[in-house]
Amino acid sequence: MLIVEILFLLRDIVIACVAAVWNFLITPKYKDVKNEIVLITGSANGIGRGLALDFARRGCILVLWDIDEAENEKTAQLVTEAGAKAYPYYCDLSERKEIYRIGKKVQKEVGDVTILVNNAGVVIGKSFLECPDEEIENSFQVNTLAYFWTIKVFLPKMIEKNYGHIVNMSSSLGLTGINKLTDYCSTKFAVVGFNEVLSYELQHDQCDGIKTTLICPQCVKTRMFEGCKLRFPPICPFMELDYVVNKSMQAILTNQYILCLPRLVYFQAAFKAILPTGAWIASCRFFGTMTFMDGFVGNKKD
């Protein structure tokens, strides 16, 4: 019987590999998201705003969460101008009880969220011993724990209908760390692990109608990491916001499990796992990742 199980395992592995190659060569058909209720955290600017506008152009209903009320209202206005409905909410993602309260309010006033995009994030940008305890706690509350609480609010209805999509925004820094980003990298590593185990639980519970997508972009031209630079920009330049938004939407609309941008990030993670520690650290020094944050003047929120 064990031999039979092994044969079935090999069959499943081959099928999955062939499907992956096929999807790489030929982009799968985009799913229709018209009239879906999409909630995006950190929607006031950057990637969050970009995703909101793209979803709006596809006929979605947008629920927008941010603590920057003025900029979030601007996002809502842009969504409305794109022909979609927008529901902006002030929500402090560092407060679990507020997430639950606003989440229930959304369910009552708008309806059941079918696509949840956890995007909000903050960064301190200091070496570990210089990071105030309160700011470290805030980083974990916003960058990681808020993902837990939003999903706890909206996942039960998705499970009830066996329908939905959860998008978790991590970072390439959730796969490989960088000097002076102990808080940010730790939270993003946690998101990678959380997304993986959450997807396993959904598969185990046969919730095949609920998809998860993990997005791990590297350097994006937003205010968050303004002033930072690598040694060889032509090899790994800061990506344009529109490019990241377009690729993220493509991943969401094709139910892609993980998206790393640029593709070089996939190889970075593999090299880190394969190379001896000393070799990896030497590579980090050579490419300037050890000094990436030296010129940091960026915005702490994105």
C-alpha cells in the first residue's frame, strides 16, 4: 500500500509541476471580480491606493481602511471617479478591538467582504537597540497582528460560502533580512509563515473556494524607504509603483499563491537557503544590503 501511495504522490507532484510550467508560459485567464466587496488596509497611498483604483476599474465595491483620513478620502474620491462605490473608514490597525468593531460595522453597512487585502505597514528604520519598545510593538501590531484580526473578522463568512480571496502583502524582506530593519523584517517573515499555514488549514478543511495570495515585492518607489539605495541599482532598481500594482493584480486575478518581485527575489531566497552562512553574508556586503538603510529618510507608514 505504501508503494501505491508513493506512486500517487509522484503523480500529484508531476501534475503540479506541469501546471506551474504551463501557467508560467501562458498567463491563466483572469477571474471576473465585478461587484466583489474588496477591503484594502493602508489604502490612503502607495500600493494600497493603486490596488483600490485597479479594483474600481473592474467594477468592485471598495472598502478603504486607513488612519490618514484626508488621503483615504482622496482615494475614495478617485475610486468614485473611476465609477465604483467607495466606503472609507478610519481604522487604527494597531488596536485589535477597533479592527473587530469596524469590521462588524462594514459587514452591517456594506456586506460580506469577499476579497481582503492586508496591505498596511510601518517601519522604524533604526538598528535593534535604537528601536523604542513601543514602536517595535506597533510594528508587530500593524504589520502582522492586524492581518490575524482582519482575517478573523471576515474569514468565517468566506468559509460559510466557501468563497473568497485573502491577499497578504509581505516583502522580499520577509524572505531575506536587511541590516537596521529588525522590526520590519521580523514582521514580514511572520506574514510569510502565517500565509503558508493559513493556506494549509484552508486546504485541510476543504475550503477550495477560498484562495490566498502572498505578495513579496522588493524595492518600490514609495515614500516608505525613501533615501535607501543598493550598491548596484541597475541590477536591482526600485520598481515603479504602477508595475508592482499591475503584477499584484495579475497574481490576484489568476489566484497565484505567491508573487515575488522582481523574479530575482525567488533566486535570492534559494541562494540564501543553499549557500553557507559566511558566503551569504559576503554576498550581502558586496551588493550593499548591509548599508541599504544608511540614507533612510522615508516615511514610516505606507
